[in-house]
Amino acid sequence: MNFNKKIDRFNTGSVKWEMTKEIYGTSDVLPMWVADMDFYPPQQVLDAIKTRVDHGVFGYSFVPPVVNEAISSWLERRHGWTISPSWILFSPGVVPSISMAIQSFSDPGDRILVQPPIYTPFFDMTELNGRVIEASPLVLKDGRYEIDFDSFEASLKKGCKLFLLCNPHNPGGRVWTREELTRIAELCIQYDCLILSDEIHSDIVFSSHKHIPIASLGDKIAARTITCVAPSKTFNLAGLQTSGVIISDDVLREKFQAFQKRQGFFTLNAIGIKAMEAAYLHGWDWLEALTAYLEENVGVAREFISKELPAVKLIEPDASYLIWLDLRNLGLTDDELQRRLVEMGKLGLEPGPKYGTGGEGFVRMNIGCPRDILLDGLQRLKKALG
């Protein structure tokens, strides 16, 4: 588990490293944008993949029960959430799952509730499927995002069919508390709104914080929640296109499954199945070491920004390897910020406006990388903005 090792990812079809010209107009930027890490996954995962590849035959594969059992055991051990393995369905990814849920549980023209600034596909999947965005913006108070429950309730009163929850929050890094989640649950029950909870970042949570799956709060809220999980962020397996969808209510689960069948979805790919199984069965120790390393990376970024870029504010993350930087004190437009980052700093970061209302003047930086790359990126940030 040498997270300091630099890995050459060129000539692997890496979106992060090989599409910088398409994204930023130049190929000479350091990419710290899209959310995958520059680390090897656990050795047990690599071994499982190699064993499957060495077999040499890649016919149709099904997801065996051991995978459902591995996921349910993981959720109970890591998050204290007891589920039945039979509640788990599968999907090529969380974004496809969001689209499937929107199409399964709402109709064109229906309102879908989101809390910007928020993960961009929440907007994309809503609008591309002909639904209407209902935004209840988060409030940034003393460097932490909070939910404006008056606004949240006012949005629900408009008849939202589905609320897209991001927990932990992307890009702000908040792990929502039991009290906040309970209030969300109470309001969604009161106004008959289903919840899709994107919990893809839930396994990487820093010390003093605890992830609580909203569906674990009780049977009433579980019965109206679709929970999305995946090994992709946790174990750096995004390219294998595997995720789980947890639905305890039989009627909702059957409706979701029926939509999958209409779409022609049958199963996951053979390599992804074995990787998912190995990750959830054997990845605990690797993840503990990774989380400690990432928390140190946050500390490095915090100290550097505080000393070298005092006008920049780091929104302290509770989880994940994505940090949200507030650049508004610099007094620059978002276009000027991107120009400086790309042309002067040779640094590729995610522009804040793509996350919706409240993202203006912010950027998202991926620090899921070896320490040397992080330090290089921070120096480039200083060159662009200092």
C-alpha cells in the first residue's frame, strides 16, 4: 500500500490524463479534476481480476449471491446498516442508476428536487429525461454547508416526485448528520416524495465523522428510498462499470427492475463482478490506510493554502478526496479563474459554476493522488492565483 508511488496512466484510455486537450484546450495541464484516484486498488482485487482473465473464457456472466452477501456484510460492518442481500440490484454505475430511478419513479414534466451546488449529473439526468429541476440551494455558513429547511419544505410543497440526495455531499464534502437526515426523512414522508440517495463517497469518511445511510433511519423512510453504492470511488474501480442499487420496498424494487428489463439491461461485465466481490470481501485494511493518507493530503492542502494563498478558503471536507475551494475573495470572474489556472498554472480543475447555484467563484480539486503530485498541483495553484 504505497500511495506515494507515481503511476504512469498514459496509453490506458484514461479520461483524466488523456482528455485534457478536449477538456481544457491544451494537453500540458496537470489533471486534478475528474473523480478517480491515481492509486492501484487493493492487491486482492488485482489478483481476482488476473485469475479471472487467466481463465480466458468470457461468456455471459451473472452476479452470484456471494456479491450481494459481500455488499450487505460491508454495509453492516462499515455503516451499521443491516440489509437483506435480496434488496440489492445492479447497474453499470451510479449515474445510470440515477437516470433509471428518474424514469422509473417520475413522469416527464415532474419536478425533481436537488440541492446545489451539487454533482453535475443530478442536473443532466433530470433535464435529459424531460423532468424539471427544483432547486433548494444549500447555505454556506462559517465554512460549512447547511440545509435551508424552509426552502427545502417550500420546494417539496410544489409536488416534487423525487429528491436526489448526495451523502456525502459532492462537491462540498459534507457528511450529513443524523439530525439533518431525520428532518429530510420526515419532510419527504410528509410530502410523499421518494429519495434517491447517492452514497458513492460514503466509505471514505475522515476521523470524527460518521456516515449514516438515510435508509437506515427506520422502515418508513427505507420504504421510500433508493440507495446507490459502488466500489468505484472507494477502491478506484470506476472503469469497471459496477454499482449496486438498494431498494427495500418490494413494489419500488420491482418497478426499477422492470425498467431495467425494458432497457435491455441484463448483468454486469465479468471482470467488474469479480473486482466488486474481492473489493468488498478483502478491501477493508487497504481502505483504512487510504483514508488515513487522504486525510493527510487534506492537511497538506490546508496548510499550503493557509500560508501561500490566504485569500483562498478551503471548505473543510468531512469525506472523500475532492476539495472545494472558495476563490471569491480574489475578485475574478469564473472565466478569468479558468484562464489563469489553465494558461498560467497549467492546472486542470473543475469549474464551480457547473455545480449550479452557489458554485460561482469556486473550483473543485481532486487530491486522490501521490503527495508529490498534490504538492505540484498546489504550486501550480499558487502560480495561477498567488
